[in-house]
Amino acid sequence: MADGSPVRAVHPLTYVDGAELPIEATMAQGRSRPAWAEIDLSAVTHNTRVLAGLAAPAELCAVVKAHGYGHGGPAVARAALAGGAGRLAVALVDEGVELREHGITGPVLLLSECGPDAVETAIEFGLTPTLYSSSAIDAFAAGARAAGRRASVHLKVDTGMHRVGADPEDFVALAQEIAREPSLELEGVWTHLPVADGEAEADRSYTEGQLDLFDRLLADLAAAGIEAPLVHAANTAGSIAFPRSRHAMVRCGIGLYGYLPGDAVQQSFEEQAPGDVMRPAMALKARVVAVRELGAGERPSYGRLRPLPARAFVATVPIGYADGVPRALFDAGYEVLIGGVRRPLAGMVTMDQIVVDCGDDDSVRPGDEVVLLGTQGDETITADDWARMLRTISYEVVCGVGPRIPRVLLHRSSGG
């Protein structure tokens, strides 16, 4: 990496290739504790293939920012490319560098402008910047000239998200600035749809208005004699619920990982892709490390918040809120799976551990598998289940699984 490049800020994850050893072996003595996330890469490939087929002929750009939504950026990037993604997108320069350092050579789009101190690194590693200000255009033009390269860039316009992007009235002028720079090539123009997953009529109307504005801006750009081959507006929700938003490319994030954002998007998906399903790619698991029998009225864990209704066997499981299991799940009535049975928490989630009420079941033993997300027997717990309990979204659930949880990469062949 060139001198003066920014400090690497991406917190590393631990990866274990589940194809090399059985799960029991990967979590054996010598690892810090028996808690892990299984990442089904074939599910990512499957989901990508389904979404790419739905959006065709638009190209699919796989969004793998935030460690691939907590699943592991390089691994899911490769799985998405195998499923038909033509491009990748990240939020940070360091996330793009990580992909390059893992041998990924295809186009990688930066979804926001980076600071001037990261321009040299972005150019060195062949990342495609999103720009929306004159200062960033100048910085990348200078950086590309210094590197002796012509850099492809995308121009983002704010049509209603009101977060980042050029003001609509500045859009054509900024595109002209880029077009005048011999060291830059305007490869794409894009916008973002904040309520494409909305179920209310007001949300649909707002999204349609955004798309109308975007179409007018594209016409203005064409009238100015400027072409950008990659026009894109659709996220996962837009690519499914608003076919007109697909343009030349769609940017799919949460859908790659097996979740669709909201009932309206799910309904649209079922109508357009009958028989297809999204497969959640992450399972969160641990093992029981201790079991103790406690009398009725005992109050396990911090705060002693809830008395046991009857004598019960209570299992200790080494995973907690530092790993992405929020304390709020306790009050929400969350249950884990042990032996294919749903079992409630016996006390408040702590930083490193949870305690589980196994009732009168004396068969639970240390070493038994505990499923916090995923399937065991006939029961399944999903990130959507957590999201409903926590009044949040599945994105936050999977992204919240912490970096000290090893990711075990599985390569299942069925359904991929």
C-alpha cells in the first residue's frame, strides 16, 4: 500500500473453512469458546442467482459492505460473483482494499465519497468512487493524473434520501465537470430509494416521484450530450417492488443474505418469482457449557429479574450482548433452540453469556448445540423474528453479530 494511506479501520473477522473440518472439530478445545456463526455460501450464491434472474437484463451489483452484512466480505463476495453478480459495492475504501487483498479483481464501487487522504489508496487498488462534489472530483482527477491512470467514477444525485448525493440542480454541471477531466471517465450515475420497501401508499408515491425526477435528470444529461452506461437506482426492495427502477444495474444487499425488506416486497417477489425462495445465509450457534438445577423462585443472572416458575434445569451458553445478542431479547420473550425445542431465557443477557430455562428436561448436557439463529429439528429462528421482537430490521440483526464470533464457511451443494 502506498505511503500516507489511511490507517486500516476494518476490524478483522476470524474465518474457519467448514469444508476442511466438521463443525465439532473447528469449535474444539484450543478455540476460545464454543460459539460461532455458520455462513452458508451456497445460500448467498442461490439468492444472488434468483435476484439476478429477476432483475435481468440489468446487471446485479452485490453490496458486501460491513463485512458482507456481518457474514464475511471476501467470502460472500466470491459467492455472489459465482451466482451472477457482475460487480461489488462497499462503503469504505478499506473494505475495498480487503477484497483486493483476498484476490478479488472485479469492479468494486464505493458507495460514498471518501476523504482526500484515501483518494490515493482508492486509485491504487482500482476502486470506483462515487462522487457528488466539485472538491471530490478535483481530488480524484488529480490523483488519477498522478497515478498515470484514467479512473472510472459514478455520480450520485439526491432525489429524496437527503443523506448524501448532489443536489438535483447541480447534477448536470457536476457531470460536465467530470466529462471535462481527461483523467476521469463517467461510468455511472445513480440515486437511492429510501422507502422502496414501504407498504403505505405514501411510500409508493414518494418512490415513484423519485424515479420521475431521476428520469428527468437523465434526460437533461442526455440533452447535454453526456452518456453514462451504468444507470442505477434500485436496492433490493426497488429491484423487486419497482421494476422501472432496474435501469442498467441494481444494487442488492440484504436480499443476498436471504432476507427481503418488508411484506410488500415479499409479496412482489412471490408474484414475480413463483416457487423461488430466499435462503438465510447465517446461523448463529453455541454449545451449553454448564447445567445446574435450581428451585422454584430462584432468579438467575444480573438484576435477578424473573423468578423461575418451577424447579428447572438452567443451561449456561457462552454468548452475550458483546456478540450481538441484545439484552432487549430477554424482555421480548426470546427463546433459543436446544434439542429441537424452544426454550426461554432464564435471566438477563450478559456481556458474554446467556442462561436458558430448560424446565424439567434433565437430558440437556454440556456440549449440546444451541441455535440462536437458524434451524434445529423442525424449528427455525430467523433474523426477521429477532427484528420483530426488537422493533428493528433484519439488517441490524445480522450486522450486529460481533467480530469475536468466528465465521464458519460452509459450502453446501444443494439448491445453490
